[in-house]
Amino acid sequence: MTKKIIDFVAIGAGPAALSAAIYTTREDIETVLYEKGVIGGLAAVTDVIDNYPGFADGISGLELADNLRKHAERFGTEIRLGEVSSIIPEDGLLKLVTTDGDIYAKSVLLATGCDYKKLGIKGEVEYLSRGVHYCATCDGAFYRDKKLVVIGGGNSAAQESLFLTRFASSIDILVRGDKLKASEILIEELKKNPKIKIHFNVTPNEIVGENNKVTKVAATNTVTNEPVDYITDGVFIFIGLNPNTGFLKNSPVALNEVGQIITDDDLKTNIDGIFAAGDVRQAATMQIASAVGEGAKAALEIREYLNSLARK
């Protein structure tokens, strides 16, 4: 049986992959996107996106994701809901093991993004984007003159807390351990900021709400073992990100120590024909606008790669 070979397959259908698809399909490059979750990625589950250029009044994440999807499909992009479990270089092609069976591609874009690490406590899912957030630059402006709780003790929690002081009237930072894991410079900045109060040895137990709004974080002081409540209008959780690269564990694609994909400046991985863009890539900025730009750049690099194959 003759193999069906696709010019370009993107794994993921977030902003990076959809943007790449707009470029490749406009140039008549056969393009297929595989998405195992939500089309649009984390952007699609963001309530309101207020920092994406061109939308002066903001735009809902779902609407932006839908617009990107429609744009890509208008030029002929095929989006398949399914999962890729591995990639295997084979006879000059890239074999993808999928829920639809094995498929072969000349080029692949890894754009699977990241997922926020979760606390796993009651109320976290129930109030997602309605009081519970994972991105200060995305959602911080909605809390002007409001009280906030930040959960986390590393660099990201410190940096995002400092950013949130532009809007919030006060911020309680809840840290599980007895010290911050952030850099000394950031720790000093936190200490100097009058809006910030740091609480150590605190374990959050539940995010509590009323009338569809977050009202407090119920926690335990692990030193005294006593319950303590932190009254708040919103909760920002910064305990890390998990790159969605589990399917690459047995592949030859190079990952860094935290599982992000290593690329060069042209978004090329260590394997010919495999590129990466967006939040899953090492050194990503974790911003939608950046992911869109990387998707466009990846598409141009993929075009050149496919042209080089044709010249052989």
C-alpha cells in the first residue's frame, strides 16, 4: 500500500499552530493540525484577553481562538481531533503514531503548548477565569483596587506579584515553605513593596466563593496547624508550568531539563524537518502575540525546508 504523505503536520492547534497554518495553506502546502484538547489551547479558556494587539476593547479567549481557527480553515487547513503519541524519523519522512493510525509527514511543527500546574483543591476548577487565574499580564487589570491572593514562592510568583501591584490594592502571597525560592533581587523588591504581605508555612485547602465570585482562600498554617482565611477578590496561582511534551519521551527530539523543546533561532529542533513554536519551546515568552509570531516564522522556515527537499 502506498503511504499517504502529508507536506506539513502541526501537533497542537493553539495560536502558534493556527498562525503557521494560515501561512502554509495560503502557499498551497497541504496542512493538517492534530489537537487532543481544545482548539485554541490555553488562549481559548482565558476569559478575556486584553493585551493582544488590534483589539482595543479586549476579546474573549474563545472568540480569538475561533477567529484563528476560521482563518486557518478558510485557506484549507484540516484540523483533526486526535492525539499523537510519538514521532519516529523513518526513511527521510516523519512517522506520527496517532489515534487515527500511523501517518507520514515531510515536516512537523511541535506546538503543543504548556499546561499550568494545578493546586488540585476545591474551587480551583469551579472558579477558573471567574476569580482563579494563572496569568497576571492577561487578567491582572481586571482587579484594579481589589484585594488579591497569590499562591507560590518562586520567581514567577514574585515577578507576577510585583506586576499585579500596578492594579491591586493589596496582595497576600501564600508560600507553602518557610522561605521564598525566588532570586534575592526579587525577594528584596517584594519586601519593599507596601502592597505585598508574605505568609509562610501556609497550605491552601479551598478557594471559596459566593454568588459566582471568589471571596476567600481557606488555608492551614502548617506550623500551628490552625485554619486561616485570606479574604480576596481573586486568586492568582503561580506554581509552575508543565510543557506538553510527554509524547516525546521516547523520541529523539532534544528537550531541556524541564521538558521544553530545544530549538535554534530558526525554530529548528535537532531533527531535520521538525520545528517547534509557542509556549512549549525553550525560552518562550508565554504570550499569545509571541506564539502567533513564532507560528508565522516557523511556517516560513518550513516552506524553505520543503523547497530544499524538492530540489534534492
